[in-house]
Amino acid sequence: MQFLRTAFWVVIAVALALFCVANYTRVEVNLWGDLVMETKLPVLLIGAYLLGALPFWIMARATRWRMKRKLENTERALVAATTAPSHPLSSSLAVADDTSASPTLSSTGPA
């Protein structure tokens, strides 16, 4: 599986490099009023992609953090439940069963 992931990222990197080489031209972007930014096209596109991916990356990190907290809380509760003594009612029933045994009379009657 690791090989497929590596191969995928290599293909993406090669495609991005080929795109950058083929489209390495200067572009002008009109921002606000008289403000003009001159940049290369690949820089502009990669920057726009990263800017668009930023909210989703933040959301994924927040979800991972929240799930990690839930998992840690659940693990702590599980450890607390397994190390806690058994229910007091069940232990008192076991003691009551041992003491409630009545003595039996012999078949010969009283001595």
C-alpha cells in the first residue's frame, strides 16, 4: 500500500513539474484599483490551490484533534471501569449466600 501511495505522489509531482515548465510565463494580476501583481503562472496557480486547501486542512486537523480527545477519554473511562472494584451489591449478595445456609438436622432426630 505504501508503494501505491508513493507512486501516486511521484506521478502528481512529475505532472506538476511538467505543467510548470510548459507554462512558465509572466502574468499580471489586477488586485485592487491601481495595485498590479506580476508573477509567474505556476506560482499563482499553486498559491491559489494552497489557499483554497487551507480551510479543509484546518477542518481535518480539528476533526482529528477532536476524535483523538474522544478516544483518550474513552480509554481513560475503560481503564477506570476495569480497575474499579466490583459492584458492592453483588459482593454483599455473595456474602449473604454463604451465611444463609441453615444447619440440617440428622435423620435420627435430636440427640
